[in-house]
Amino acid sequence: MRLGQGMFMGFALSLWVPNAVADPLFPRAKVTYYSVAGDNLRAIQRALRTNGPRNEDGRVVHGLTRWQVEWTFEVEGAGNTCEVVDLTIALDTTVTLPRWTPTGGASRDLAKAWTRYLDALRLHEHAHYRHGLQAAEAVRALAKSLPPSNCAALSRSFNIKALRIMEMYRVRSRLYDQRTRHGATEGVALE
């Protein structure tokens, strides 16, 4: 019997965004950039507020990690001896970050401040990225933890529990943002 369930998680459905590149901090993610221009702090801050991605609440943020976990599986067996087999987990992650193009008028101090800010933002988004990885691994582990059952009940149980796992990691990401004030306590501030 072939069964599957695809769910989205993170902050919204993963969107395709141009300029995706590989990034060693996010090896399994598409990393996309939005443009930020300006040669002084005020202009850069304005560009971040204007061009930044919107989170699930519609708020403009400087960086955003969206991830989607999907799974398919089969159940095999008879009577009350069915087990989850052939589990496939797919994790699709997009990390959106700013890319500043300095002009000739930007000071070295501003360039250093940008580097510190971007490093802190990347580390903050990496924590959200890890939530996606952890959710995918928790769904994988779920298949091994369910006791044999009848096939229909096992399928329902797996999907319900996997959805709960997704919700748990969604809440974990929200609490992380609340605790860090969207990274402000971790240095995500351009000053």
C-alpha cells in the first residue's frame, strides 16, 4: 500500500527566488540574495526595510529561512504486523539574505559593520535551517519508533505524529525568534 503525506513547515511555502547560490553554512539549502545599496548607514538600513523578505506575519525581516519537509512511505505486512518501509524524506530549504553592493563613498568602518552584521545574521538563519534538518530527522526516527499495527492505523498514526513534529519545530523557530528578538541579542543589528 503506497501512502504519502507532504507538509510545509518553516514560515511559509518555499518560494523560488532568483540568484540562488551554494553556501557552505547551508549545504542543503538554496541561498538567495536581495539587493541592498547605499554608501551610509541610514541608506543601507532603509534598503533593508524596503527590500527585505516578509515573514509569515507579513513583517519585513532582514533574513528569512523557509523550509518544507515532505515524506512518502509504504506500509507492509498483514493484520496487526504492518510496519513503515521505504520511507523517503525530502527537505527543501531557501535562505534569503541581503547582499550589499557598496559604492565608492562607503567608509571602511561601514564595511566592517556590515561584515559583522551579515555574519551574525547568517548564524541566526543557520539556527532556523537546523530546525528544518532536525524536523526531517525526527520524522525519519518516527518510522522506527512506531510499533507494528494494522496498516491503516499505522499510516494514520505516522502522518498525525509527523504533523505534530512539524508543528513542534515551527514553534521552536518562533520561540527562538522571540527569545533573540529576531537575532538582535545575537548581534543582528547594523549600527
